[in-house]
Amino acid sequence: MRMKKAHIISIGNELLIGDTINTNAAHIGQRLTHFGIVPEQIFTIPDEYSIIKKRIGRSLVHADVTIVTGGLGPTHDDITKKVVAEIFESRMVSDELVLKHIKKIFSDRGFTLSPSNIEQAHVPEACTVLFNKQGTAPGMWFEKKGNYLAVLPGVPYEMKHLMENGVEPRLRSIFKDLNIRVTDYLKTAGIPESTLSDLIGNLEEYTNNGVGVAYLPNPGGVTMRLSAEGATKQVAEQKLVKLRKMVFDKSGDFIFARQRDKTLAEVVGSLLADKKLTIATAESCTGGMLSNEITDVPGSSSYLLGGVVAYSNSAKSQLLGVDGEVIEQFGAVSKPVALAMASHAAVRFGADIGVSTTGIAGPTGGSADKPVGTVWIGFFICGEHFALKTVFTNNRLVNKQRTVMVALETLRRHLLGINTYPYELKPHYS
Amino acid sequence: MRMKKAHIISIGNELLIGDTINTNAAHIGQRLTHFGIVPEQIFTIPDEYSIIKKRIGRSLVHADVTIVTGGLGPTHDDITKKVVAEIFESRMVSDELVLKHIKKIFSDRGFTLSPSNIEQAHVPEACTVLFNKQGTAPGMWFEKKGNYLAVLPGVPYEMKHLMENGVEPRLRSIFKDLNIRVTDYLKTAGIPESTLSDLIGNLEEYTNNGVGVAYLPNPGGVTMRLSAEGATKQVAEQKLVKLRKMVFDKSGDFIFARQRDKTLAEVVGSLLADKKLTIATAESCTGGMLSNEITDVPGSSSYLLGGVVAYSNSAKSQLLGVDGEVIEQFGAVSKPVALAMASHAAVRFGADIGVSTTGIAGPTGGSADKPVGTVWIGFFICGEHFALKTVFTNNRLVNKQRTVMVALETLRRHLLGINTYPYELKPHYS
């Protein structure tokens, strides 16, 4: 079967003038690639009738699949729906299910329905509605002479929802016998990109025949993308298996997930749930970010008992029971305070594990002795009691993020019995 | 002078398959807009000779200015330079200054110069070199029949450096008498996009002559972008002032900031600092997100005393002192529990203000009575005691975000004496 090509069309002046960064196109490109469909071009175009019409019209001829996002909102500048109705010479009809859904959303929230909201239930008769559970703008699916067109809202989580539940099942059933591309995202934490690539070394003998590795660094760690393709899934996966084995042999301890969307908090959460362990947090410099990431995971209430954001010294004493004299003597950013916060958090909440953070997030508050970026992270893990000291950057948000990453990655390695620490830090015992 | 149009061309397979998000195009779009040049389309295309040639060739005819990024590296798939040389029928010559610069970079780092590195100093004879202090790939500037083309490396900080020091000075001197464009970002919270646009109403009398309003929704609220242009900055600003006054008259209570990067937590933080008030949080369904956002603001330790993440019922009782029988009788997601969490948080931390959240974040845990998305937000503000009930979506992360937004926006309005509530919610008193 010949290669299938896709065009992605992103509509919106806000994208052109740089008000919004186009993350939607990247997500769609990723998903199409997964199905063996090549995203050949991305067009970002303004909310202008003639340009939208010309662009969609051309892509419908040149691409096997066209995915359009944006311009489906209730305001005057949202004209995508009118354009596709004209392209398909189709009259607008009100979709009963969509209208019911919109009415329910508004009545649940106690809002009044405006005429422009009711109009959101209108769709061109030629389309199949992609029902949007997450919002008021329905997605639309069209076919024209064996070419396919999906029109999706521009709100990222609505777009993702409709890709997953509307577009992807259709692509899977239409393009059954495409050249399959298999990809593995191996996510690491607590190791710099250069150290990781030195560890993996030269890959030339693996990376021919459509097999490759890319290093994708981001604030939460470095992700390795391994990919391979072949006429069948088996052929592609055979190629990938050899490469993956080598990468795991060399860097397995650092890899916390094999799915791109998986977070470190999810992985730690699963380990806690498996081992039936509970956790409590005591946060100073991270201000709630650690418990926030843990509670982003559905079901986290089964292992997170709670936390204290002990921002002031009196909160550290009164809510956590850290000895005020210890804070006085060593300072709030110190090993003894980090250790006490961790163990007291565990005791207060009756948890197996307590984790604490105390540091100077910045941009001010540092000293020669304790510069901005100095952080102590305390651990009380089923009786084992230690703290890590790190010095990060002078960027407040980066310091918060890295502290949370090191805390979670230390937990992960400890729960798995891996006896190294993130960034080769050394544990300080009490 | 007629409007000047620009095309932005982003080259690179990594952009198409979604490994990299195209932040470069947003930056370039912003800068062009500032100079009164309209970024009409963004094309993201693969590292393929024929596609690059066709695309640049077309844009050179259709756009006054074309900015190309990517494909200038030392590896085999970087072919942009060869393509432009062919378009301009120009032979390649080695640029002495660039070669010297590349040699210096390599000797400074102690690396050996490879043939492909030396080739980076080759440029088409027809171009003016845009000297790249930040890297080894030179930028290039071309002119063809009054149309302009800049070719820049794809590494974001190199691209920004060359935009600022190579491209922008040239645009400024070539397009001296372009219309100046001025922009205001008005950020709102607690009002749906459709309600806001109905409130502002028809803008026809304002939006001619290059004056416009755009609604940019995101999970934290809707931002209105007001823009105007004119032959001089004064003329443009006069147009904007009239529009801004009208928008403020109609929706001023909902506007929390006039700067694009300002967060609601920053605004509430400034109000607390001005009024010398302190705050404490008691979070259940938001799991620390509220205190996390508050502590993203530098200096927040002066007003945030701390918080409790009371995820389990026993944490609500033991750490916050909420009556266990009240939880038993009304359930954890209820008005009495939200009220008690808020006042107890204030008392425990000795703060003037206590804010609480308790709800069903989802995706599971709902009932007919209390569906997923049901949230109670409690307030204890200098003795005033009330709670708001909302029903959001079935998306866990969106529910957390919206809860935090409503909590902060309620505080903002209360501290400013605005007597409405986000989303027209009604306060429930004890």
C-alpha cells in the first residue's frame, strides 16, 4: 500500500501573531505518525473565509487525511463550520444530541443559554458528528472521494478527546494495512542529556533501516524516542526490540516510563498502590507542587493521606511539630529541619512515608552560605531516614520543578531497590 | 502604504511528527506583528528538497517578507542552504568571517573541525550574511524584486538572536512608513467566553480601521486582545483608548490584569500584601494546586502562612479539626465541611483568611446526587464566612484548575469590594 499523507490545518489569528503556541499540531502530528500516516505539512492560517476555503479545498485533494482545528467557538470570528458547509455544499442542521448536551452543560452550571450557544449544535448535513463530551463545539468528520477530513475544536483538551475517541478509531479501521511505525518513548529522570548519551554510546549499527533514537530534553527529564518501521507490526517491532534491549541494558535504572504521557507521579503512585504504602508530604519551598502532582493522578486518594504546606517557620513548628529550637539553630533550610519535617509528616498523617522539601526557591533570599537554589529534600521511608542536598538554579519555578522531580525519582528508585540517587547525589543520614 | 504580508516557513521533520513544538513561528509572528507586518500564513514543511524549493519560491512571490527557519545544521538532512542557492541561481562561496568564527568556536572547546563544519561557512553568493554570534550556522538575507527573504537557524536562541540583530533592523529601515500596531491584553476570570462577548456586544463601530478585539480562552479564563493600528503610534493609541474605555465600561469588574504574563495569584498576592492580610489554605480536591500557584509568586511567603492538603477524612479531622460527625452526616463534599475547613485553616495558621476546596475531581467517585465535578469552595475572610458550590466537567485536571481559578477570583473580587461572584455563583452562608 502506498504511503498515506496527512495535512494539518490550524486556524486562528492568535497562532499567526504568536498569542498562542501551536501545541495542537504537534499532538496531531504525533498521533498520525503512530498510525503510519505521514504528516506532510502543517498550515497555520487566519480566520479568513477565502483562505480557509482554498486551503481545505486543496488539502482535500492532495492529502489522504486532513485534520483541521480551530474556529469552532461561539464568537463571530469562528467561521470554520460555515466554510466546510459550503465546501461540501451542505445545509446546516441542528444535531439533537449535541443540542441536548449543550443544554445540559448550561443547566448543570446554572448558566443561561444564548443564541450563539444554540448555534453550536448546528452542523453541515454532510458530516458525521464527532460527539464532544468535553465541551460545546462538536467535531465533524467528512469523506470525499476516499479522502478524509476531520474538523476539531482548537481547545487542546477537547481536541485530544476527539482525536482519541472520534478520529483515531476511524483511522485505524480505514487504514488497516499501512506500513506500521512503532515508537517507544523511554522517559528518564535525574540524569543529564550528555551523561545519558555518553552512556548509550554510538548507535550506528542499530540506526539504519528506519530505526532511530532521539534525545528530547525537557524540565522534567530527558525522553528517548526509539522508533522503527516495517511492512507489518511484527517486522517493525523486531527491529525495535534489539535497539530497546541495548538501551535498557545500558540505562535501565534511569528509565521510569515507556509511555510518553506517563508522569513520574503516576509511576510512584502505582508503586505505592502495589506495595500498599501510604504517603504524606511536608512542603516548604515547593509550596504544594509535590502534593499537586501526586493528586493529578486519578485514584491517588488511596495512597496520599495528605500534606502540610509549612511555608512559615511557625507552621513548621505548630502544624508539623518541628522543634523551634532546631529551626533557630540550623535555619529552616537545613538537614535537621528537612529530616524532622519528613518524619513528622509521616507521624501526623499516620503514613508509611513522609517526604519534605525546604529550600531557597528565589529569586531573592539567598546568602553566601546558602545561595538561591539550595534545597534539602527529606525522606522517611518506612523507618529509613535521610536527606539529599542539591543546589539548582536562580529560577524560582525551575527550582520548584526540579525539587519535585528529585523527590519523586528518589522515591521511585528507593521503592524499586535501585541503590543510586538522582544526579548522583549522596544521602545524608541523621 | 498598503499592508505588508509575511510568510513564515518552518522546516523540519521533528516539527511534523510532533517531537518539537513550534515555538519559533510564534516568536517570529509576534515580532512581525509589532512592526506592522501581517504574518499571513505559517508553513511547516519536511526536510525535502522539492517541497522546500516550491514553498520558498511561492512565498517569494506572494509575501513581502518571508522568514525561513531550520535545516541549516551540519548534518545530511539539512538542505535549506542548497535550496536557496538554487532558487537564486547563485554559486556557493566560503565566507571568511564566518569560517574564522567557526574555527574559533571549535578551538575554544578543543574540538576537531570536520569537513561538514567547514561547509557551514559556505553561503550563496547572492545573500548578505546575518552573522550568528551564538552558533555555527550563519543566517542569510536575500532580496528579489522588492521582496525579502531571511533564512535563519532553527535553534530557538540562535533564531531570536538573528531576528533581533539581523532581521529586525533591516525591516525597520525598509518598512519605515508602515502602520504601527499597538496591543492590549485584558485578562478576565470567572466569565464564559460567550457571556463576555455578549456583554461586550457588537463592536462594529470600533473594529473598522484596523481596530479589533479577539477572545482567547484558556483554562484560567478568557483573555481579550485589543489592538489598533495607525500611521503613527499616537494615531494607533488614540483608536485603542476609545475601544479600551468601552470594554472596561462593560466588563471592568471581570478584568484582573492588563499584562499578558500576569497571573491571578500575582494579583491576589498584591492585594493581600497591600492590605497586610495573611492567608492559609485547606485543600482537598485541588490537592495543593492552590498553594502551589500562590507560591509561584516571588515574595508570597509574606502573606501565605501555609496550608493543609487534607486529602483523607482523618486528615480533615486530625490536622484541621473538622468535626468527624459533620463529615459523617453531610459527606466530605458538602457546605458544612467546606465552611469548617476554611475557618479552621485560618485559625490553625493564625491567618486573616482561610480558603478551602472539597469536591469530586474525578474521573470516578461521583454519584447521582454529587456528580463528578461537584466542588464546594469555602471562604473565611476576616470573619465573613461563606461557600460556593459549582459543578465543573468530568476532567480531573480541568476541575482542579477551575476550582483554583474560582477560589482566587472570588478572593480578588471580595478584596476589591466587587459584589458579584465568578460564573454568577451565589454564596451559601453557614
